[in-house]
Amino acid sequence: MRTVGSLLAALLFGAPAAGQQRGIDVQHYDFLVALPDSGSVIQARAWIVFRRSPGADTIDLQLVDMSVDSVGHSQRSIAFTYDGRKIRVPLARGARTDTIVVSYHGVPRDGLIIGTNARGRRAIFADNWPERARYWLPTVDHPSDKATVAIDVSAPASWRVVANGVYDRRREVFRVDGRMNRPWVETRPIPTYTMVIGAGEFTVSTHRPAINGRDTVPIQVWTYPEDSAFADSVPFRRATEIVEVMQRLIGPFPYEKLAHVQSSTKFGGMENSSAIFYAEKPYVERKMGEGVVRHETSHQWFGDAVTERDWPDIWLSEGFATYFDGVIGAALDGDSVLANAMRANAENYFKSDVTDRPIVDSGYAADPIKLLNANSYPKGAWVLHMLHGTIGDSAFFRGLRAYYRTYRDSTATSEDFQRVMEKEAKADLGWFFHQWLYQPGYPQLDVTWQYDAGARKVVLGITQRQEPEWGLFGLPVLTLEFRGANGATVRRDITVTGGGRETSTRVDLPFTPAEVLVDPDGKLLLRVTAIGRR
Ligand SMILES: [Zn+2]
């Protein structure tokens, strides 16, 4: 997602994390949710289909502060305990695949936001990231347990309802009380944090579909009526082209349709699978740009289809989306878009307060909010940018395509990603991933030089000045640009080994340099702290 300023404080008081459940693997959720015409009480029922290992004798479902009316199993109601945070259901010995049904009601304290939208109309939006599905949906609420989901939403007939997947018109029900049941079905397994509904008055515009093999991917823009023309012509003008770039670079769009939805999400944008939600205010203020659309759209591949198995690997989601915002921008508008984005990413990271922590940060496993930081986003993007530079265009995109193909609709770790990229690059990249993912910080270089006119060589000394706790960095290819007084320019690549703090080397140069530039194309995440003649 994209974050907004006030977010962190608002989220820091969220529920503590609960991990994956041993021996339980949810396959499918079927939710029936009745949204109220007024007030905030929802009535709901959940069918949960799960696989269990022989040793699993209970299933725990997270559900916070709702009233649980019954839990059923094979048409019988069964005993359960509920402490306001977790429904615990004992399981009889038996089937490998099992189903339980939970009926519940209440006022969601979070996760499903019932209120008035920025245009003053009643509207209801889910906003589940990271572990807020549990405030309205009984789930194994962790990204490691993805499942398919069908959500049947009962709401006033005058409303429109959007959710993950495809709309199942055959099961739609008009009711005598002026309400309507609208069923949506997502046939691809998705994480609970991207399971959504949005309900209210919308204008829905249809953009040119993206072609996906023999199928087409419908692309829709759902907005409050006042904001429809703006949305179509500014932030979503190239919604289809953005999908096409990702399909060309990475692989087929992972879902049945793509809806871009104006909503009350507290994030700038939230990458819900096949139904991306965006903050409503930037539409109203006419300030919304395309960057957030590129970021969230690329999450459909990275984050949604391939999901981080646990929170410390969240850079697999946010670092990728941050990088692909720039990559898509470059594909549409030229390379300078990516170059500018990476410069801004470097500055954001350098000035952040997380340079003392590594990207893969197990210290925050139970606290995913804290992982919405400059390591996961801009530094994560830099890891991809540097990997791209290290192994080259062809191996980089071949690797990303293989990674997507292999882990699509599943989950992955940083090690999984490394393994795929090493295979495609035919290289051991352990040093690369170690220093950039598991070490904190970045190289800070002092560079000195001296010209030996007799030998026509420059003698270079490079000192890694960063804090000792960050460790040393190996830079197999560091480009230097030498500029002569008469305008001559020559580039030379040198190697900075990570074996010691000092590197000294000599390179041929036919003239006395007046100026030396380090990494002139900005290919590496580093800072030159001092440079000059020895
Ligand atoms: Zn994101």
C-alpha cells in the first residue's frame, strides 16, 4: 500500500499479531454479510473450508469483539469457546478436509468501516491490512494462509457493491424488502488482508480491457459520481497501459478483473486483490496522480499473487511495488522517470530513522505496522534496482518472471526469491542478498585520488566510512567518471571488496583529471562522504 502521514499513530494501537496456525490450512472462505441500512450492526455467516493435519484437534479463528451466535459442523451446532478475540473450535478426529460455519453479528470496531464518504453519502468499505480482517471476518488472519473467497453482500438495492473476483450474476437475489444480495467470487487464493467489499453509490466506468492470452481482463474505475470524470481522465487515464506493461515484463495479470475503487481506506492506496482501494480525498481535491496507481497495480503481481510468507519479508511486496512504480513510469514515459524515482528513494532512505536496521527485520515480525518504513519501501526498491544492474536486464526479468510463475497464488520468502534469481543469473548472489537484506545501512565512501603522470594512471583510495555496526559492502562494479580540464571524459570500473575497510587500486587514464565522479549513473545505493586529491 501507500501510506499517508497520520497513519502510523492511528494503527499503532491495533491488535497484537497472531501467526499461522499449525496443522490448519484454510482453503476457502464463503461469507454472507448483511450490511445495515442505518446504524453499524452487521449480521454475517462464514463457511470455512480447511485442511487439517492428523494432529490438529482444534481450529482457532480470529474474530474481535463480535457476538458469535453459533458454530456449526455438518449441520450440527458444536461447542466452542470465544474470548472476544478468538473462536476456538474443537475438531473431532476424521476428515482431512473439514468445514465449519460461524454465525455472528455486531458492530465492527475496525476492518469494516461504516460511515459517510467524502461526498457526504453513506458508504461501507473494508480495510483489512495488516490484521484487521479479524474485526469483521472470522479468519486465520495471517498472510501465510491464503484462500479463495466468496463474499455475498446483502445491501440496499440502490447501492453498488464491489469485492474481489468476479460478480456471479446467476446467484444475485432481489428481495422484497428493497435489498439485494450481490455475490462475488475470487477463485484464486488471496491473503486475508486483501479480502474486501466496498458498498455505496458509485459511478462505474469501463476502460479498455487488457488482453490476457485468450481472455480479457475488464478494467473498471469505481468512483463517487462527482469524481468520475477526473478519475478517468487523470490518475486512471492509462490504467490499461499500466497493466499491459506489467504483463509484458512479468506475466499475465493474476485475477479475473481489475477494479480501481475510491474508498475510505486509511492508506493512500491499498492493493486489495483485483479491487484496489484508494483514499477518497485526493480525488475530491483533484490531487491524485498516476504514481499510486502504478504502485498498487504492480502489487497485484507482487504482494497479492506472490505474497510474503511472513511480515519481515514485506519488502517482497512494498519494495517491489515501489520499484515497479518507477519501472512502469519509465516504460511509459522514458528512463528518466526511473532515474528520478531512484534518486528520491535514496534520499528518503538516507534521511529515515531505520538505517540501523536491516530490511528483513525479524524484530518487527509481530508488529507489521512498523515495517511500513524506508527499509521496506525505498531501500527494497534499491535492492531490486541494484540486482537489475548486477545481473543485467535479461537475467533480471527472466528471474522475475520465473519467480512470479513459481510462487503465483502462493507465498514466498526472501530466500525463495534469492534462489530463483541465482538460478536465472547462473551466479551465487549470497553476498548481494546478505549485505543488502540482512545487513543494515549502506556504504559511505571517502574517495581520494592522485594522478601519476609518468605511468599515466590514477591511484585511488576508497575508505568505507559507515558505522562499524553496518558492516562492510562489496561493490564488484563501481563506476568512476574522470573529467579532464579540457572537457575529456573517461569512465573506468573498479571493484570495492567487502573484505576490508580500505580499497586501493590504479586505473589507466590518459589525462590529468580535474574532477572525479563516483557512480555517475546512480546505480548503487551509496553516499560519497568525501572526495578529493590525496
Ligand atoms: Zn504498497
